[in-house]
Amino acid sequence: MTKRTVRAAQILRDGLRLIVLGAVALIALPTLAQAAPRTLLLYGDSLMAGLGLDAKDGFAAQLQAALDAKHLDVAVVNASVSGDTSADGLARLDWTLADRPDAVLLELGANDMLQGLPAEAVGHNLGAILDRFAADGVPVLLAGMKANPSLGKDYVAVFDSVFPALSEKHKATLFPFFLDGVALDTALNQADAIHPNAEGVKRIVANILPYVEQVLGTATH
């Protein structure tokens, strides 16, 4: 075999090796893309923003820890703003969705209720938010809220019906009451008797986690 023949064979082998490596890389690309964690957007008010708590004790951090403990590859992104009403949430929705999440936990309406704002407006605003998520194909877990009885039975009846009605109309998974088992329990709330303390948040996370897993299971990555 001449030197020229040997050299040609070597070039051929090197070329074949590059083709094989390129093919392997192309096959691996979808796997690498799938390896990126799914994103869960928290879209709410101070109850999810963690008002009055250290970052590690807030809802976002405790939910992330619970998801990690289940070995779920999910990144929690907290876009909650203390003081937000449902109208505020609707107003800032477009820029919040600049990066499309894989699923959303929507928790708004408590501040509307505390301010005695019309329950019908809450339904309208949250409905518009749900419509936008639906248009982007993003599944939503809707966290329900209940009115303070001091607001009167008529207001309570209308407000409390808003969240089940929204869930049915917009086909959103409903967690009936975000503060279930925590509201009015002094051992689980901060001094303001409104915002849960670290133990209260722990209770909420334990209650809502199965619903979060359900919504994440419907998310396309």
C-alpha cells in the first residue's frame, strides 16, 4: 500500500468518525432539551410573595423544596407581588409572560376581598387572566379564596362562588381554599392574623402539593 493510499484511507476514517460524532450529537439534542426543568410560575399576592418571612420560609422556597424532595425537575418562579388585587395582576400579565412558563399557580383575590371590592370584578379580572393563559396553552391551578364573614352573608355568598365558577368555565384545576386549615389559627399565622407564618406555609404546601403535581402532569414541556 502506497503512502498516498494510506493517507487517503486515514482521511476517509477521519471523515467517517466526524459523521458518526455529528449524528450522535444530533440524537442527543432532544434529550438535552428535555433535561431542562419545567417552570412553575407563581402568580399571586403577599400570600405567595412571602410577606413577613425569611426567603427560605416563604411559599416559593417551601414549595420548591417539596418538589425537589419528590425528585421532580421543576423550577419555581415567583412572580407574586404583595398588595396586588386581581386588577393589578391583570394589568401586569403581559410582561410577566415574556418567558412562557410550563404551568401556573394563580392566587389572587384576597386583597380585593379585604378592600371590599365587588366580587363580580374579581371574577371578570381572573377570567381575563385565565383566558390569556389558555391562549398560550398554559395549564393553571387556581387557588380559591373565601371571604371574611364580617363582610356580610350576601358578599360572602357571591365572592365564595367566584372561584368554583371560574374553574368550571375555564377548565382550570381548583384548589378550593388557599388558606385551608391555616386561616384563623393563631399558631399558624403571623401577628397580623392574615399572613401565615413558616409553619402555616408548610401546612399550605402539604395541602396543595398534590394539586400542583396534577397540573404539572398536564403541562407540555
